[in-house]
Amino acid sequence: MKITQVRRIFSGHNIYAKIETDENIHGVGEGTLNSREAAVAAVIEAIEPVIVGQDPFNIEHIWQDIFRGTFWRGGPVLMSALSAVDAALWDIKGKALNTPVYNLLGGKCRDKIRVYSHCGGNTPDDLCRNAEKAINRGLTVLRICPHDVREDNFYEPGKQINKSVKFMKALRESVGDDIDIIFECHTRFTPVRAIELANAIAEYKPVFVEDPIRSDSSESFRVLRSHTNVPLATGEKFGGVWDYKTLIEEDLIDYLRTDICNCGGITSMRKIAAYGETHYIEMVPHGLPSAVGMMAAFHLDIATPNFFMQESGLYGDVGPHLTIDAEYKDGFFTLGNSPGLGITLDESKCMPYSTYEHPHWRREDGTVQDW
């Protein structure tokens, strides 16, 4: 079998790579990088001549060739393109061997995949009402980011921390101790501010604080780790396994939030998971833009021993252009036995390409604030 073509397919702002072969077996993978999808699409186009003619079964070799075979490597755009190609290759291999991808990864480690989703609200009362709705959908884990709400169109970290503590307190008192709460910081705080926040909400028992500080310097977690006992998680802005070296080797975090659409795909994420396993760090992968990326994550989740739970906004509705062999029920997803990733993509129902720009926030004095 040989690769004959690599096509780029948009649906809205989601970008997919569709790899075709001379045996009429194709695979689909996702590399969506929100607001920078066009750049990823251009890299997928550049990758095509590198891999056309190669055997799609040689996934590790192709991964190395794309990552190391050219001068430029790493970075979110290049890694997202590689992620899409990599997932598509696993999809092909599973279809050719007539088995789900999770069987190629060692088989199931669990029967179902625990998922969690975001819960918002402009006031503590709104948050608690929305939490009740989420719990009624079967979720046992809620992710909140109350400092998303800006009352005066500016973002002042000190004020946002004080407000966030009130939201966290209200939610814990509303849902009780049996519901897990993840507190998302969205990489908005300096280490000293993150310490202030983590210690202020510690009594409300977050399962972890997510992305408390910027991801530019993983070494900064040393300061944070030494001043709080609250569990910490990060990873959605990182690339390949090398980006995690300091965090894992020095036990600076408790959970890995790797994104399969920008870390280098299944091939890369399974290495990150295995690296974390040696330090008893569990996987809580980042949510994916569409069900194509989510299915790639699900297959790895179900086959990974140190998986904990998966961020997901899916409850069965994946859009008219996709069908997936997965079912949601009571806070868990189960996977079927379809070969490959269990994805069917109807290109005729894909939405026209569209994009958007992430918010550009400011503090009151005009300083740039991380969104």
C-alpha cells in the first residue's frame, strides 16, 4: 500500500487531513488550531510531497521524517499539521487490518471513558444553576473559569481572584463533595498570583487547578509547586514529549492535559502518557475542536493505563458532516468496534471555511493581558 494524496478539508474553522492510498483505503485526522487553521492547512499541503509514495503502515518513520527530516521543527502550527497526518495514518492502519485503533495501541484498559465539560455563569447563582443542568446530563466533573466574566471590560488579576473564590465557594456548597470541580486559569496568572488563587480555593477541594501560569516557561512551575499543595495540571499549549521533560522529571504537576491535535497526534501523545506513567502522573487530555480529533483521543484514552478523564463538549451531537462509533451515557463515552478511528466524514455536508480571532484582552492601564 502506498500514499497517493493528502487532502485538506475544512468544516468551519476545523481543519482535517484526509490521506488516500492506492488500495482505496483512506484515513482522516484533525489538526485544528483555533484562529490559525489556515496556517496549519498550508503546512499539510507542504507535507504532502514528503509522504506521497510512502507506506502508510510506517507511522513512526513518517512521524520522524516530518518532524526531524526538515530543518524547521516544533511549534503549534507544524505540530498541529503533523497531528492531523498522524491520526489519519492510524485510521488507515486500523481500517486495513479491520480493527479499531485502540487494539493497535495494546487494547482496552477500561470499559468506558469518563468525560467532563465546562460549566459557566455570569454570577455564582448562574453557575450553580448551570451546574445542576450538567449534573442532570450525567456529568460528575465540572470545569469552571469564573474569571472569564469581566465586569468593566478590563482584566485585573487581583480582582478576578477575589471574585473567583466566591464562585468556587458557592459551587462547592451547591453541588456537595461528590462532584469533582476543575478550576481553569487559562494561563492568565503570574506564579505569585497563581499561588494566591490556589491557596484561596484549596479548602473547596478542586480536583486540580488547570493552567495556573503561562506555558512559556515550564520551569516557573517550581515556584508554584513549592508554595501550594493544590494539585496542578497543564499541557494543552505544549508540543511533543520534550516539552514535558522538566514538568515530569521534577514532579511539578499532577495531571497532563495534552491536546492530541497539536502535540503530534497519537504517536506523540502515547509517548507523553508513557513518560508521565513513570512518575505516576495521570492523563486528563484537553478537549478537541470537533469529533474527528475527539475520536483519536478516545482511542488513546481507552488504551492508556494512566488515563483519568477526558475534556469533551460532546453529548452525541457531532454535526451533520460526521458520524462516529461512540456513545455518550451518564458522564461516560463507550467506543464501538468499527475499524480505524470509527469516523465517517461526509464532505458534502462540511461547512464553508470560516475563522475568528481569539480575544485580545487588556488591563485597565492598557497592558496586554493573556487571554
